Amino acid sequence: MSTVLLLNNADVEKLLTIKDTIHALDEAYLELDKGQTANRPRTFTFSPTNQGRFVANTHEGLIRSKGIYDIRVVTHSRPDPTRDPDKVNYFHGALNCSLDLLYDINSGDLLAIVHDGYLQKMRVQATNAIAARYMARTSATSMALIGSGWQASAAIESMRFVRRIQKVNVFSRNEQNRKTFVRQMRSIYQDIDIQDFDSAEQAVRSADMVVAATTSNVPVCKGEWIENGMHLTGILPYEFDLDCYRKADCIVIFNRLHGRDYTLRRGPEEEPLDIPPHAELLKNAPEIADLVSEKVSARENDDQITIFANGGHGWGHDGGPGYGIQFAAMANLVYNLAKASGVGRELPLDWFQQNVNS
């Protein structure tokens, strides 16, 4: 009997390694460069509710060589951030339903349903590491990590896969969270000197790389702190101020996809582009696929300052929204690992099929 594999975050965490994640994403970016993928950029759909606001976030991606298609659907129902902006970030809620649906394009069958919270964290930080592999100095051994939350927990593992990280300077605004995070990371990475700093500036000064992993919509790193030879990367466009971008000798963006926002109205539905202050500086910047395919060289010497503009609000001016093919590659990787290891819960395929055409 054909089955659909259901995998939760605990299953995914057992299976995924940063090595496999980076390899899968490398393959996806090479297929993207060849024109053998299809992506529908991220879409947000909003509606007010009785208590606040409903948000749905979706991506789609197809990789021809793997014979797979994936649609990612993330839904939140949460308080309206305009009522209490300090409590609820524009993009992040405390509880959500986040699923990847993986399909076989040759049969049309649903292969897997994957909870993608852990998968998403690994995807983002692995992409930062792939960029750092090409952009950071080969001699880089230290990093400033700004943030102590969910994304930050994968940053050290990702960066030490591509560089010999010996020292990590950690800062985040919440002192209690920061100190707890540092204790946890020290227990995991006993061969790395991990220190707690009271300010972002102190953490950034003299580091070889700056990795921002926050939900901030205001800069957490300033250009006046940046020194020759540094590499900067983050997950949101405003984590680095305009001076950081101005000082950079080389900027690489994630992609130029344009996401869309939809909310209650008769139409037209697409919102105007949200253009960040540094948009003009990214006009001719290469993309992540250009690095992986080695069409461009990101660093010419050890004195250059480099920035990888990952993530963004989804408009394509600031690094672009996540590729749907990333989620396809990751879901396919997890599915194959789970099948080989006997991990996950099997559901009958016929629960998800019908013999009626629409």
C-alpha cells in the first residue's frame, strides 16, 4: 500500500545535519542556475480577526532533476502588532501551523507532510554559511552573533562548517535570554570560546564575521563598528544600517524575487514595493546562485568588506524572499533520510486522493 510520510520537528531534528543541508541547497542553487527549477515567490495573506490578525505565508518550488514539487504553508492567528508592537513582531507569532507538502511530479502523488520549523532554521543558516564559504576571509576564526533566539541557535553550527570558528561574541537585548543562550552554546561547543557581551558594538569590534539573527526592524549593527576584512550576514534587511552597505566592497543578495501581500479588498491586490534605504546599492549585486555556480567571485582580497543580504521583507530589493526550491530540496532530503531510517508516521495515500476531477 502506498503511503504518505508524516514527519514532525522532532523527526526532522534527528535526521538533519548541517553537512547534508548545505549539500542539498548547493544542488538546488545549481539547478536554479541551469533554469531547471520553478519558484513561486512568497505570498502573505492577511485578515483581521476578532482577537487580532490572521496571516498565511506560502512558497512553492519544483526541482525537475529530483522529480519533486513542494508547497510550504505557514499560518498564524495572533494579536495585532499595531496594538502592541513590542509583543508581537510583524512576521513572527508564538504558535503557528507550518507544513511542507512534498509531491512526486511524475506520479502526482503526495509523498510527505513535514513540519518545517526546524527545517526552516537550518535552511536560513545554511544559506548564510554557503555565502560565507565564498565571501568571508579563509582565515576567519571569530564571529559576532547578534541575537539569542531560534535562528541564532543554528548559526554557530552553520558557520563553523565553512570556517574554523574559535571564538564567538554574543549580544542580544534580552540579558537573561542571552546568558542562557551562551551557557547552552558553551555546553554544545566546548572547543569554542563563547563570550557574553553587554553591547552589540563590543561584540562586533574585531570579529572576522558578523552574523545577525534577530527579528529587528531597526539596525542592530552600525557601519562605524565595521573594520576592513569583515563579512556581514543576517536574516532581515534592516539589521545592518545604511553605512554598513555603503562601506561594503562587495554585496551579494539572495535573489530578486518579488513577494506579494494580499489583504481584504476587492482589488487590485498587490501592495506597493517596500523599498529599503540601501536598495540602490543592491541594483547590480549578484545572487546566491551566481556564487554557487562560480559565475562571480565575491572577495578579491582580505581587506574587503563583504555583505550577504539574506532574507528580507519579500520585495526583492533587500535580498528577496526564500526560494520555494529551498523548501523542496529540504523536504526531499528529510523525506529520503526518513525513509532510509524508518523515521516518521505512515499514512495511507488514499486518504489524500480522489477519483473526481474538478
